[in-house]
Amino acid sequence: MFVGATAEMSAGSLGLYPPGADAELVLEAGPDGAAVLVLTGRPLSEPVVQHGPFVINTQDEVLAAVRDYQAGRLIA
């Protein structure tokens, strides 16, 4: 959902603030309150490959991450 001047959003929805927007972002919670995650960043301009929870740049890297996970080598 692209958010314009005003938008009402429900739980579990995603709002995108257009790139280059100079306006202030104002959030208002409903009567039950709200939990909000606001992220910002610049486009990577790189390929993106996803498989399950893994998001990496190439199919080979994704497959290596899956093998590492299955072998127990991905430890936080």
C-alpha cells in the first residue's frame, strides 16, 4: 500500500512512503494502540535471491546458506 496524504492501515499491513518524499511522516495509533516498524534505506541496485528466510545476491549463495543451516553452521 502506498501511503498518500492520509491512509488508514490495519494490523499486518505494509505502507510504503514514496522515495524522495520531503513531507513529514505522521503516525497516529487507534484506540488499541499500535506497534510500528519504520525502516529506511537506499536501493541496493544488486540482484536479490530469496529462498525461505534466506535473502542473498545469488542462487549459489542461497544454496550455500541452506547447506550451512542444515549442517548447524549458522550460529548467532
